[in-house]
Amino acid sequence: MFWRMIRGTLVRQWKKMLMIAFTIALGASLASAMLSVMLDVGDKVNQELKTYGANITVVPKSASVLSDLYEVEGGQTGAYLQEDELGKIKTIFWAFNIVDYAPFLDVNVTADDGTQIRCVGSWFNHHMELPTGEQLDAGITSLRSWWEIKSGAWLDEQTAGDSAQLCMVGSALAEKYGLTAGSTIHLTGEMSDQTLTVAGVFDAGGEEDDQIFAPLNTVQAFAGLDGKIDSIEVSALTTPDNELAERAAKDPGSLTVSQYETWYCTCYVSSICYQIQEVITDSVASAVRQVADSEGAILDKTKLLMALITILSLIGAALGICNLVTASVMERSSEIGLMKAIGAQNGIISGLVLTEIFITAIFGGLLGFAAGFGFAQIIGHTVFGSAITMKPMVIPIVAILVVLVTLAGSIPAIRMLLHLRPAEVLHGGH
Amino acid sequence: MSLLELKNVYKIYGELHALDNVSLKVEKGEWVSIMGPSGSGKSTMMNIIGCMDKPTKGEVLLDGVDISRESARNLTTIRRDKIGLIFQQFHLVNYLTALENVMLAQYYHSMPDEKEALEALDRVGLADRAGHLPSQLSGGEQQRVCVARALINYPEIILADEPTGNLDEANEEIVVDLFHKLHNEGTTLIVVTHDPEVAEVAQRTLVLRSGRLAKEIVNENFTGKIHFDESEGFRKEEVKAANGIQQPEAPQKSGKKKGGKK
Ligand SMILES: Nc1ncnc2c1ncn2[C@@H]1O[C@H](COP(=O)(O)OP(=O)(O)OP(=O)(O)O)[C@@H](O)[C@H]1O
Ligand SMILES: [Mg+2]
């Protein structure tokens, strides 16, 4: 009987129920899209921040000014740092806090099909023996530890030897040219052309997936830039900044002598940067973490915005449902009055109405969830440049939200239903 | 003890006394008609007796229980167990079949029982229409479904508020005959009507005027059958006079009788 009644209403009020389902679907799709983007992107960025080795970048002074002014990428400015100065970084006051660093040189090369490819020269696991007797393997093997190796392995400079002509290829590029470990690719640079053997394919989850990474000397040969590099990434252990460090970062000259000494001898990012600038000619060292931090802050704001959109859309959905359910109950007021008159208690009738709404809500919720999944992918690709993996956690959260929204939206209608007096609606006809 | 007793019942809406110090008794098995001009408080009284409304003042004893003091929840239970309701507008659920409409009352009372529901439809002569939706039934047939629904749970009292108001004479007679059957089976009947022909078949007719019990007419030659013969309708004139609507009665009646179907 119960289900017969429910079927009756669903069939008879299918338009209203469809509207309710649609309203819920809309809310649920936004909620699930926003939640999955929030959870997944949050994870991605957090992971990057954690494993992101470098917290200082060093670029030529002119490149720094230019990139500040025009926001162009460094490397195309014609200003370079000298490769032979790299060792000096391990001679600064805070040398022991420098745990890793690597030089970079970006050049454009042309593949055989005429496509321009960005080729980055760097250290992979460059072995250094320092004057102090300390030994260090520096390079992107550790600075890019979050790279996922899809095929092959990390390029090993120490065993490869200078003539090996190896490279590592980003996953997007590898897919485009069908490259796997062991395949070769012929590239033409400004000054020379070389055939490189792919040592490994990596997935960095960003623009690096479209690039080729090769040992520094290989890339220098492409462009005829022997001994030149265009940036250095340094990973240093630092003390969190305080007010003194901030003041010093702006202008070390503003400090008193004793303040200067305190600052210089504390491993603030700014003091390490300062010391690096002292040893690398015409360079500007700046803290990357600040960039990462502001990225984090923007991400937090974006997340907040998404949370707000979600909440607002859910409130909107609740209001919409509220309207529709109330209208549905009002339309049936004489029927509900009759049920009460022939002995139905409030609980049974509320149960009936709620069941109808929830059947509709489940339908709408599933629809919305599916739509939201698609929506999340679109956001992921357009905004963050990567696919969004749906966290299983999203399902129960969205389910709970749908239930809450549906309940909240039904409250006024249920209240009306409870206060509906059979005598009033049944004798309304005369 | 009377089955139903109203003691000094008032229902006051602001200034308006819809019921004004009404006292009456209805014995078990009695068939009572209630008449009165429009607005005299008939429906108000039926709602109070039917546990759908509470009096402003006074006591309403149903089976010895004062229903003017009960909670809404208990009133629903009392209504479910003791009262069968018949309405002028039938109030059938329009997406349920005749049978299902009867079963709905069983469902809220205890358990739907298809066999019993079919028997009830058979009693009102609609066994062959069990699977029809209300929209597929005539007004008279719908009212008979409503009667079947009212009697399905063996109520102590059947309350009918203008049950024949939307029916033509043929259907009116069928419904009155059904009342007669129910009366013979011992069911207590309280029927509100504007129609003297329907009123006069009862054992007793109570006349309300402006919320007060104005008159009580006892039918000495009670048969429970409707008389259409005007010549022996001496009581009818009396009832009409009591109703206070001597002249408008005729057109109003014929107007209503046009609408056999909604
Ligand atoms: N909820 C209410 N609020 C205010 N006044 C009401 C309410 N219900 C009924 N009344 C008034 O109480 C009086 C009696 O109404 P009631 O419905 O009992 O009349 P009735 O005898 O059934 O009339 P009719 O023959 O037209 O059905 C009327 O004047 C009506 O306007
Ligand atoms: Mg009335």
C-alpha cells in the first residue's frame, strides 16, 4: 500500500519530482566536482610542497629584472651564469645547510617533424668532491624526487659516461613520439644536432611533461653555450623567517651591525640567498618557498571559494527543494487531509512524503554525482592541467550533503503537513 | 450511557459563535439527521464529533471518553477506530482504484485485506468496479466507494456531511438505502443534510440555527425509506420551515442535482 501510494504520487507529480531531482542533481554535481577538485588538487600541491627540494633559485641579475618586469621565463634573455662558479655555493658560510642543488639550461631544439621542444640541461646525480673532503651527489634525481618514472630509470650520470648521449623524456612528449626507455630521438639545436637515447620517461604532472631533460653538457652543445647555465635551484635547510629576516630580505643595508651579524649567521632563507649572490657573479638568489607559499595561499583561497560555491549551491538547492516540496504537499493537501481523517498518523504521512522525496533525491544525487565527476575532469584539465582522481571519500560526503540538503529543504513542507487540519481542507468545498 | 453526548459545547471564532451552548445525546444505533441553514454550524459540530476539531468550551463524550481533552495524536486514533467519515466531495485518492481507496482505510487502521475490501465494495454494489479509478466512476458510484471506505473498519458512528449534496435523486436513494442497511446492522448514523427528503428518513432530525439547537423533530412513523410522494409529506413542510429556507430550497436543490459527476 505504502509503495502503491508512493508510485501514485511519483507518477502523478512526475514533473515536480523531476524538478526536485534536477535541483538536487545540480547541487550534488557542484558539490562533488568542487569536493573532488579540492581534495585532489590539495593533495597534489601539498605533496609537491613537501617533496619540493629547491627553496632557492638563482638567476642572472638581468634575467631577474626582466622576468620581474615582463614575467617572461628566464633563459631567453641572453644573460647566463657561469657553470664553473657552481662549486662556490658549497663554500658559503651556510654551506653545510645546502643539501642539494642543480644548474639548469633551457634551450629550444627541433625534432625531425619540425616541432620545437624545450630541452633542459641539468645535473642528474652529479658527483662532487668538495675541498673540505665532503662528497655530494647533487642534481634533479633528488630535487625532482616526485617525478614518477613511467619507463626505464633515472638517468645515471656516474655510470653513463660523457659519450652516452642519454636523456629523459616527459610523459606527454614520450606519448606523442612513442618513446620508451631505449628508443632514440634526433634533435637539432642552434649549433649542432644529436641523437639521444631515452634513459627513462617521467611523469611530473605539469609542464615538464612536455620537455626533455639531458645532461648539462649535451644541452650546452645544442646551443653552443659551453660553460653557461641560466639558473640554479638550491635546496637549503633554513630557519623560518622572522621580522628581522623580512627586513633584511628587503635591504640588508638597513640593519645595524649587530643585527646584520645575527642575520648573517642565522640560516634564514634570505641570508643564504644573500650569501649565494656574493659568490655567484651577477646573480639574484630568491626564495622559491615564497612563491610556493603564495601559491599555497592562492590555492587555499581557491579552495575557500570552491567551498563557498558548494555551500551556496547547496543552500540554493535546499531552497529550490523547499519550494517544490511545499508546492507538492500543498497540491495534495486535501489528499493528506483525507489520510489524516481516515486515521493516518503524522508519522506515516511524513514518512510517505519523505520517502518520495528521497527516492527522487537518490535519483538526482546519482545523476549529479556522475555529472560532477565529468565537471571535475573539465575543471582539472582547464584549471590545473591534470586529470582529477575521484577520491572515494567524496561519495559519502556528497551522499551526506544530499541527505542534509533534502532534509533541510523538506522541513517547511513537513511542518506544514503536520499542522494541516483535516477539517479545514475537507470542508473547503462549500 | 449514550454513545455520544455533547454538554454545553461552544465553538467560538472571534465574535462568532459557530456553536452556542449545544447539548445533545445520541444513543447507540440511532439514526440522526442534522439540518439548518447555511452557516448554522452543522459542519462545525460534525468536525467536533468526528475528532477533527476541538470545542472552545464544553464536553464531548464519545463512548464515555471526553474527546475535547485529547491530544491530536489520540484523536487520530479515536477517529480511526470509531468513526467512519463520508464527505460531500467524496475525497477519494484519485490515483488509487476503488478497491485501493477502501484498502487505504484498512492500511491506516491495521492491515489491508483485499478480500474484506472487496466484500465492502460488494455491499455498496460496486464489486464489478473495484479496479476503476475515481475518474472512471460516476458521482454516485464515487460516493458509494466513500461509504464502503467509511464502513470498512466497523466504526461505531458514521458521520456524513451532506452525503447526497452532489448526487441526483436516483443516487440519493441508493445512498439512503445503504444508510438504512447500516442502520439495520446497528451502526449509529449522523447525517447532515439540506435535503428534507434525506432528513426525514432518520429517526430524529435536529435543527441548528445560528449555532443553537433550535428544534428537534422525532419521526414517529420511521421506516428508513425515502418517500417521494409529496402528498404524505406533512413532515417535510415542517422540516422545511424549521430549516428557514422555504422558498430558496427548490432551486438550490435542483442546482445541486445537476452535478451528479464532478
Ligand atoms: N475556521 C473558521 N474560522 C472562522 N469562522 C469559521 C471557521 N469555520 C467555520 N466558521 C464559521 O462558523 C459558522 C458555521 O460554519 P459551518 O461550516 O459549521 O456551517 P454549516 O452549517 O456547515 O454551513 P453549510 O450548510 O453551508 O455547510 C460559519 O459562519 C462559518 O463562517
Ligand atoms: Mg457544512
